[in-house]
Amino acid sequence: MATTPPAPRRKPKPEITRIGERQLKPATLMMGFGYDPTLSEGALKPPIFLTSTFAFPSAAEGKRFFEGITGQRPGGAEGLVYSRFNGPNQEILEDRLAVWDGAEDSLVFSSGMSAIATLLLASCGQGDVIVHSGPLYAATEDFIARTLSRFGIGYVDFPAGATQSEIAAALDQGKALAAEQGGRVAMIYLESPANPTNALVDIEAVAAARNELAPDAPIAIDNTFLGPLWQRPLDHGADVVVYSLTKYAGGHSDLVAGGLSGSRRWMDPIRMLRNTMGTILDPNTSWMLLRSLETLELRMTRAGENAAKVCAFLAGHPKVEDLGYLGMITDPRQEDIHARHCSGAGSTFSLFIKGGEAESFRFLDALKIAKLAVSLGGTETLASHPASMTHLSVPTERRSALGITDNLVRISVGIEDPDDLIADFGQALDAA
């Protein structure tokens, strides 16, 4: 029997991130980065630390930890304090998420929306304006338009595929509104690819317009559809990357979580608000995500290969009107953005069925392998109808303007056998 309990501390020695001149890849670092087995009785994998509070080595160190937690001293907590603030499982997960994004720091949250809400509340005040791309995930758009507006925070939006001049015009409009309200352009919020149309935003064009017109406004981007394998927004001018970790990062449709990555300049104030609000992710879900990150590259690669085969079949089907798949872009502007920003086509796409809601529903009800469910990025294939499900709360006129039509079905391809999926989609289209 062990004479001492596992110590809830870690990282006493330098991390191994290189072998000679070779920088180790994220897929390799996921197996041990941020964790020292000698601090947990030699356990190869991190234990789950189910504790609400942590014992301080001394009163002086307890004071120092709280100085970091409360922001009275820069640098954050240097030790573990209380599970609303930090914990071993959460900190190891944050270290590994930052590796994928090439970020200085990461934070994890109880859901994607708690990450987004904490980000926006930490960044915006009364009279401020958010300039955002469209469409956004419906709950994000609703939070900005309905909830933040109650506190005097305005917004201006521009379409996902906007040019730099169109983005600049939106920023000018945002600055005018902010001046009228006595605030500032506090954030530029993007979603690329957009949910559910798969439209891409030119991050580099946004960054160029921001640098000229609103240099103090951070650029945050929801990277859930492609990240962290197929797109690294921080490399193209974004400041904060947003995730629903429920999706590809979790990858098994068995957890709910959110994440943010960026420099400490942006993460520190968000961490302070997270400490107050208690939107941190729990240790058990953090532990599950550590497991999932080990296979992230394998799962996403297989799903992407499957999606390419499925879309090749769907593209030639007589009952398919169009495909919003990044591997088959026909618009030159979108093709240029994809070539500069993305390293893959993803496995989530929009399927436009000839007809309307009735035909879409018949297709969805006929599926046998693919599951009729919202969400995406899991090992199983999922299909849903955004106009009547995830984006039902979006006003009809706005849905129409954003291209969220009644014949749009969102597909997230999983890791099943691709020929089986093709057979399933074929028979379901016959039923439509």
C-alpha cells in the first residue's frame, strides 16, 4: 500500500518537445505532455482528481496562490487552490489543447456556449459593439443579439465570404455605432466554416481591416468545424480560438465541453471571469478529453477520408441540388480562402436536397446507419435539419438571407465503412 496519496501537482521538470532539431508533433505530445507520472504514484495516465479543494504547503504559499488567482499578482496561480479555479486534469488538458493550436495558453469550460459567453462578457462592456461574421451558431447569435443587447452591447454583422473592403465597411459601421453609444468596437467574432452553410471567412482580410480600423479589438474565431487539425487560425491573424470540445476534440458524443486558446494577454481576463462565474470544466470530463485528444488525428483523418468518398457519390446524385463541401468548392473567393487557411476539407458539410422541408424530412427519416441527431464530429455519422432544429430560433428572414434553407441537411460523417455510408445515403435519397 502506498504510504502517501497521489500528489495533485505536476510539471516539476522541463517538457520534452524536441528530439535534437526535430520539433515533436501534437499527435506525439498528446501522449504525455503536461503530466509527470512520478507525482501520481507512477500512474501512466493522469488520475481523476475528484476534490473540491487543495491543501497548501504553507500559509505563505496559500497567500501567494490567491494573489495570482485574484489578479493582485501577474502570472496567475502558481499552485492548486480550489476546483472552481483550477485542477490537475483541467490544467493538463489546457496544456495539450494549446499545443494543437500553437497557443500560449488555453482555458476549458463546461460547454462551448459557456466558453463563448465568458469570452464575450469578459471582453465587452456597456456601449461596446461586436462586429461578427454570419451565419453564426444559433445560440451564439442569439446570445449576442438578445442577451448582450440587454446590457447596452450592440453588434454589426457581415457575410462569411466578405472581401476586405466589405469587412472594413462593417468595422466602420461598428465604430459609428460604438461612438453613438459611448463605447468601442470591443471584439471581432468569426465562425469559419460557418454553421451550417460551411461558408469560409477570410481571417487574413479581417486581420488587415482590424489593424487599420480597430487595432485594439481582438479577433476571436469559432474553429469547431475544422479545428484543431485542419485549420490553425492563430497562424492567420486571429487572437482567440473558440471550440465546442464536445465535437471533434471529444469525438465520441459522450461529453459536453468548450475551450479557448490564445495569448495570455487575452486569456488572463477571461480566466478571472471564469474564476468568478465557475464555468470551468469538471475534472472527469477533462480526463475524458485527455483520452480523446490521443486519437484526435486518427479520428479526424478517417472521417475526412470518408467524407470525400461520400461527397463524390452525392455530387452525382439526381436528387442532390448542391453540396456545401469544402473539398468541392466552386466559388473562386471561397476556394482562395480555403487554399490559404485550411489543410483539409473536414467531414461536416451541407447537403441541399431537391425540394424543401418535406423531402428533407423523408430523407432524414429513411436513414438507417446515420443517426438523426444534432451535433457533429463524433465517431458516428449524424444528420440534422438546421432550419427546423439548431437554427429554428433564428428569424425566418435572417435564415433565408444566410442561406439556411428548408432543403439544407447538415451531415457530419463519422468513421464507419464509407461504402456502407454511401449505400445508406443512396437508399435515403431514393425515399426523398
